[in-house]
Amino acid sequence: MLHQISDQLVNGITLGMLYILVALGLNIILGLMGVINFSHGAFFMLGAYVAYTLAPHVGFFPSLLLSAVIIGLFGMLFEVVLVRPLYNRLPEYTLLLTYGTALVFEQVVRKIWGDDAVRYPGLPGWLSGSVNIGAFSFPVYKDVFLVVMTGLILTAVWLLINKTNIGVIIRAGTRDAEMVKILGINMPFMFTLVFGLGSFMAGLAGALAAPVYAIIPNLASQWIVLTFVIVIVGGIGSFWGAIVGGLIIGILSSLMELVYPPAVELTGFIIMGVILLVRPRGIFGVEGLFE
């Protein structure tokens, strides 16, 4: 039993790392821009498919980077063409637009790659083995590489937002966009950059998840709902909220497989319900963020 609990705990941390990457990208867009982006799950799905397509031609690491960059640039184009015209309208307009485009992206994927699940072509040899620690064996890619990679990405994003001039401008613009414009800063471009960063993280998360999970069109709908749950649990607009929320749901969902497997998919919603009863703005949420 102890061995099973340890395995599920490690699996939960690994799953939580992917949740964190996707949720943080969504939280950046939602918290800094106030845009409810239901297409975020589709960007995750597209990242997985692009990595799957590129890997046999360019290799593992280039496929990770190229997938993230392609989805990031696509997100910037998406923001300029479709989202930007709706900034002065009710938030429901953006919600409906991004929900509709997510459905379109899913059908486009079905047309290009088909309905059946596809598998990532393979990992480099040094990522395919396992690491033995005492009586436990951990897959190098899933339990070591993903955790380290996510830690590096989170550090880079935190430094970008909190320790650079671009981060200061972005945070100031979300609080008083008119004042920032008066200072001569191009806020539309900054918002496009933020949307691109969030999309980049979704694409990167999809590429990192591709070797672990079956790649199917339904990834978009599966992950977007859970991602919003994580954001709500952690708190909208909170960097640390996305991290804590992702780890909580990842670990408890994994442990639930030992306790009562049929309830695994409900774990996140149960946690969200409890958190909202105790703290309606989430664990690290800021009261009045959208007032």
C-alpha cells in the first residue's frame, strides 16, 4: 500500500506540473487582460499535434520549442484579428467567441489528423529509461524531466512578470490602461504580447504532454474545463494560485484512483466546491479584481 501511495503521489505531482503550465497560461490572460479564453484548451491540443507532427523531422527538443512558438504566434494573431475588436464589449462576447472557435479548431484537427488517437513517435534514449531510488523506479521523462522543465519555465515566467520592464508595463496596464497610454506605451501591442505568452505556455504544455498521453481532438474540451477549475481554486490572476491549484488537483485526483476510481474526474469539481464555500475568490485570489 505504501508503494502504491508513493507511486500515485509522484504521478499526481507530474500531472500537476502539466496542469500548472496550462492553468498559468490561462491565468495570465484572464488575470492581466480580463479575457475569458475558452480556446486555451484548443491551443494545448494544437501544441500536442504540432509536436507530434514535427518530432520525426526535427527531433524532440526542436519540436518542443517550435510547437510552443507556433502556438504562441498563432495566439497573437488570434488576439489581433478576433479578440481585440471585442475589448469594449461585454465579457460574454469574448467568452462566446472563444468557445465557438474552440469547437472550430477541434473540427479542423479531426479533418487533418483524424478522429483516432495518435501516439508520439518516441523519445530520445536518455529520456526513455527509469531512475531507481531505493525500492522505487521513476520514468525519467514523466517523473523527472517534466518536473525540472516546469520548474525552469515557472521561474522564467515569474522573472518576466515581476522583474522586467515589460512585466511592470503589463501589470500597470491592467490596472490603469488609460494612464499607461498617456505615457506613450502601446497597450494593444502589450496585450497581444500577453495573449501570445499565455498561448505559448499552452502550446508548450501540449508538446510536453504529447509523449505521455494519447493525442486526441477531445483534449481541448477535457483540459479547458479542468484548467478553469484550477484557476478558480487557486484564484484568478494569481501566479502562485495556479501552481498551488494545479498541484492540489493533480495530487488528489491521482490519489483518488486508489480510494474510489469512478470519482477521479469529479475530484477537481469537489475541491472547487469546497474552496468556493470557504473562500469564494480562491486560495490566492484578489478581491475585486474585475470591478
